[in-house]
Amino acid sequence: MKVPQTHVPAAEAEVDFGEFQAKIAGVMVMLWMFILRLSHSGKAVHIAYANQAQESFLDGHIQAFERLGGVPTGMIRYDNLTQR
């Protein structure tokens, strides 16, 4: 049984910070993707970083809030916040 979720506009967001590989100038490199997604609309911001430092994580929030035009009024849920 599927339980539908409802989210108030601008109230909640979800953040994930995961790793992926990409070929840049012919060389495979490890990168980290910061993703902030608004729960109501599904609108998301994706930013790739060369490291998983705290500065990158915090910068991802700043960039996402600027691109989305504000900060969620309720909560932000976090996933995958362990460093490897």
C-alpha cells in the first residue's frame, strides 16, 4: 500500500552529498555531488565538488539557497553524511 506524501510549499528540503566518477580530460576522477531538493515541487540544485570538505558542503547550501531564491521555512532532511 502506497501512502501519499504531501508537503507544504517552501517548507521542506532534502540534502544528499554523494560521490561519483567522471572522466575529465581523459582521466577518471572522483567527485562529490551536493543535491538540495525541495520536497513540494521537486525542484533541485546539483553541484559537483572536487572534495567532500565541510566548506564544500556549506557552499552547496549557500549556492542552492541563492539559486532557489530562499531558504526552506521548516526543516531540511539530510542523507549520506558520512565521509569515506
